[in-house]
Amino acid sequence: MTSAVVTEGLTKRYGRRTALSDCTLDIPAGHVVGLVGPNGAGKSTLLQMICGLLQPTTGRLTVLGGDPISGSPRIGFVAQDTPVYAGLTIEDHLRLGAHLNPSWDDEMARRRIDDVGLDLRQKAGKLSGGQRAQLALTVAVAKRPDLLLLDEPVAALDPLARREFLQGLMEYVAESGTSVVMSSHLVADLERVCDYLIVLVKSRVRVTGEVEELLTSLGAPVVDVVDDRAHHADTPGFRYCAVKRAR
């Protein structure tokens, strides 16, 4: 199996606080991977190390067969709150993306903007949360990356905007075959799109594997919700928080 990301004993500390502890993973390429865990579990820290924004304290990390590089054209990254430049128009964002990324697909970017009903003349600061998320996703995927990282991209969106964002994501994945790692503390959202699952609790990896295999081994047909009770769970007890049997 080809790996998109491999970590060995990856740890990140800020003084006395440990944000990620002894993380060992082999994330397969060609999958939509759900990175699940309650707030503060280490999801953002892991994603930022994968895209080269943070350096690990200890451990090893390989991304797409090499060292992580900040700003790599092979990686698309949508950070928390889907940041965009409030003073720039949508057209400005597309032009900037084309200038910075040699593999930029301008035709695809403009088609996505049209498909979601945005006006190229609109300034990003005037967009709704769902519209900003669509713009951020467009800029990330128009790079034509080999690996797309999404950090809680739908957490602040209403149900309709979440559904539209996830639909757009899946259309892109079906067309491109890009490897995706998407974090969330809402398993119900990831259940719709992910085929591989990584669960982080209290800065440690608790569960990894293909979704269908995990559901079979746990004897539960539906992934439901991870909530803050997982902070108090040891590994065996975590199943209660991660998976709930459908009624």
C-alpha cells in the first residue's frame, strides 16, 4: 500500500504542554481519511506538521515520500475557519493562486466558483461562512495537490453549508483521486465522505483503520459522534464515545 503520510513517534510539546504524543501512523494514499477527536486532541497540530507549518519536538515524519515542506505545491491546506483575504475579491484570490502555484488549474477554479454561485467581483470579507469555505476549498484544490489537508473546515457552518461543502469535496475527489485528510470532532460529517479513520484522544492515537473494518470489528453499523467525554476515556472505553449503535 502506498503511503501519503508516515509518522514514527511524532511528538509536539509547547513547554510543559504536550499537543501530540508518540504518534505513529501510516496514512494510505488514495483515501479520504477522517481525523477524529474532541477539541484539543491534537488534530490541528498533526495537520500543521504534515504541511510543514510546525516542526516536531521529537519523532519522524514523511509526507509524499519526503520531508514536509511549507508551501509545497503538492499539498493543499485549508486551515481552521477557512481563512481568506477579506480585502481581496474572489478574482484577486484566483489570480494570486495562479501566480503562486505552477500547477494551478484556472479553468477548474473558475468553474467551481461559478458552480457554487459566487461573483468574481465580490470581496471575501463580504461572503458568508459557507461561501468563504467554498472559496478556500477552491483555492486549495486548484493547486492540483497530491494531498489535501482540511482542518475542521465545516465546524462553523450551518447544516446546509456543511452539506454543500462536503458535496463539492466529494465531487473533486471523484474527479481527481486526490488523497485527503480531513479533521473534525463531528463524526457524523466524516461518516458521509471518509473511508479511513484515525481517532485522537488526549494527544494520542487510539484507533486507526478502514471505516468498514472498524465498524465490523466494533459491531456497530453507524459512526455517530465523538464528544468531550472522550477526554475521560481510556482506550477500551473509547468505543462508547466513537461509535454508537443505530436504533
